[in-house]
Amino acid sequence: MNVNPDDLLVLLAVARSAKFTTAAQTLGLNHTTVSRRIAALEKALGGRVLAKAAGGWELTELGARAVRAAEQVETVMGTLGPAGKAPDPITGVVRMTATDGFSAYIAAPAVAGLRREHPGLTVEIITMTRRALQQRSGLDIEVVVGEPQVHRAEAVRLGDYRLGMYASRDYLAEHGTPASLAELQAHPLVYFVDSMLQVDDLDAPRRLVPAMRDALTSTNVFVHVEATRAGAGVGFLPCFMGDRHEDLVRLLPDRIGELLPYWMVLRRDSLRRPAVAAVVQALREQMEAQRGAMLGRGNTPSTAP
């Protein structure tokens, strides 16, 4: 068997991005060259290393073994740094998905802190609110709401966060402050688009206050926050977002306070990469540091002025 180490590194880039075009950009090659290198590797190994999947390419069993060898090649090459200076193993691109709020208030500061020590690290964050994928080509980390049911992956609980009902002070001055669940149901709701909500755990408003009619709905939680601040209605918001705004009042905190978990889903092959492991640890530390805010123990006034 005559395997070209360069072809192994090309496969490694494809495995991490799930796309030939992205791997080509990372390596400074063109799409045709990447395709030719993969074909040459498959010929040398005597079998397919990649299989087409939804959203890109996935490794075959042979491909997974080849990637483990490629990671060893990458590690050895990484030792050839400037004389007298050990190379930083926490480099390269880590790709993750997470909800909008988690991305902004947990992932962003965690990554910023990590990059101060490891400037060769790049983290790509795709924001979305959905269930964990069963095929996660090109993704190293997924952060989802609720316990995921996944195969060929590791699921780790990150911690909990609380959601509550909020309204702006101006809105309450105009429409009155609800003192009970029955009164709350007379107010319009600002929340997710019900027909597009993919996470069952986020159905709390429709379950707790089913008579509330929709005022403004969006797939983006930052729209929920700003619409609530603008007086569009009563928003069901993560406390770690709602409590940041002095113009918002949390309503009925003793009656409504839905507690939900964040879970992290990790590809097993990604866990071997120091960069992924470092990002995972940074996310866990940031969640712990923000535990009080995540649980709604910050600025949570219960009455309007």
C-alpha cells in the first residue's frame, strides 16, 4: 500500500467540513484537485473513504480509519514549528451550531477568551433552534435545548436555563400588569412561530397559558426580546436575556419559570481534536460562570413602577 500523506490530509479537511469546496478553500486548492486526491487515496486504500449524505460527505468505516492516520500525520507535522517553540495544538477550524441566545451570551465570550491564548483557533457558529441531527457531517459541536436522542455521538448536559414572561414598562403602563395567570392570558404573546418550532421542550407558553393569542412570532429570540421591549406584547424570554434590560419587567415569576436544559452533542472523531476539546471545556466553564444569570437570579423585578 502506497498512501500519500498529503492525500490523507486532504481527506481530513473534507471530513471536518463535509464539503469538497470548503476543504479546497482551507487547503488553498481547487475543487478538482481535492476530488482527484480523494480518488487517489481510495485507489491506494482499495475502497471508498467517503459516502454522500444529506448536507455533504460522511466518512465510511475505511475513511474513519484513514482519518485517524491523517490526524497522526497532522500531529507530527505540527511538531515542526519554529526552533525552540512548541507548536500550539489548539488551532484550526471548529464548527458548531447553537441557539441564538446561547451563541451570543455563552459561546461568543467563551471563544473570545480561548482565542486570546490560542490565536490560531477559528470557531464557526451557525445559529438555529432545532433538534440534534442524526447526520452531522461537517459539524464538531451541536448545542440543543432538551435531551437529544442521538446515535454515533456523545451527548453531554451543559446546564439549565430559565424562561419567564416579560413585558416592557411602557406596555404595562398602558395595558396594566397581570396579577394572575387568568389575567395574563388576556395579553398577546411574543414567541416562536408555532408551526416552525422544532423543539418540543419549548412549547411552554402554549401549554401554560393556551389562551394567549400570538402578537408577533419569529424564529429568532433576539426578535422576541426587541419586540417585547417595543411593546408588541408579552414575551416568553430566556431570563439571561430578558434580565439584561431595565425596561423589561418579569411577570408572575412565582407562577411561570420554565426550566430547560442545554445539551451538547459531539462527534466522537471530533473529540480527539485538541481544538474541539478546548472549545467544549470553554463552553462548560462559561455556562458555570453564568449559572446565576442562566437561572434567572439576576435583575428580575416582579412589579411595574
